[in-house]
Amino acid sequence: MSPADSADAPIYADLVEERGDVPTEVREAAEEALREAERVLDFSTLEVSAA
């Protein structure tokens, strides 16, 4: 949240200060989970065998 936003939403700014920026933390955790899933589920290195 930028300083200008804090002036517009003082209650939110107080909550962020008190509890942390939960939406940002959730977004970062979700992005990390997606990166991990992409890494684990990367099948591009598998060889295709002829049947």
C-alpha cells in the first residue's frame, strides 16, 4: 500500500500495521505454489517411447 493509499484508508493502514499485509502474503504464497507445481509437473524432459 502506498502512502497516498494509507491516507485514504486509515483503518486498512492500521490493520496492515497491526496484522501484516495478508493479501500480499497470500498472493506471494500462491505464486510460490504455482512455481513449485510448474517445476514438479514439468514433463518436457520426458522421452516419448514408440509403442
